[in-house]
Amino acid sequence: MTRGEDELSAWSPSTSSSGQEARQRQAPVFRQIGQGLVEYGLILVIVAVACVISLLFFGDQLASLLSLIASAV
């Protein structure tokens, strides 16, 4: 059985399982979805922090470069 089939079987109701067993089967799928969202959120936070730090270090140089470009236009 492939991963996609596992995920689909976790979503499909089973007639032989009780409601609690069905919820236990669905829990890993919800955790995987939540884990992906958390990973994307962490990547976004790391990129934002890197941008802020780089602007703190290179902000003055970037401002002078942009003003030089603006004066040339």
C-alpha cells in the first residue's frame, strides 16, 4: 500500500471499526498536516529574522547604494 492509499484509508469510514478506533486512525494524518504547517512557519520566521539581521548590518550601505542609483536616474 502506498502513502497516498494509507492517507485515503485513514479518511474513509470503516463499518467494522468503532468511532474511537476511526479517530485514532485519523490522528496521524492530522499531525502530519500540522507538522507541515509548523515547518513552513519556522522557515518563514527564519527567513524574516535573517532579513532583519541583514538590514541591521547592511542598512546604511544599502541606503547609500540606493541613493546613488536614484541620483544617477
